[in-house]
Amino acid sequence: MLVSAKETKGDSPRTPGRIAHVRGLISQGHYRVDSERVAEAMVERMRRRVSLAHPGDQEPRR
């Protein structure tokens, strides 16, 4: 599956699949999450971790 750069906003090419995978695990009940919001926060944390793994992709923080 090819994903355009616009869709991923600088994430690694595998990120959308990984996020979908985590969402799937959450929906199957492998993770105990209280709400959809907690699940989204989890996915967001993961997305940040991935973007930190590629420091060249983002603007330096000030």
C-alpha cells in the first residue's frame, strides 16, 4: 500500500499501517482502554514517538 506524503505529514511510511494495527488491537480488546479518547491518545503518543525517531523530518524545537 502506497501512502502519499500529504496523508502521513512526515511520518515514516509504515506509520499509517502501524496505527491501523494498534486501532485493530484496541477494538479486539487486546488493550484495556476506558474510552475512544484514551485510544486516540495512545495512537498519538505512538505517532510522536515515530516522528522523534526521524529528527530530520521536523523543525527544531525552540
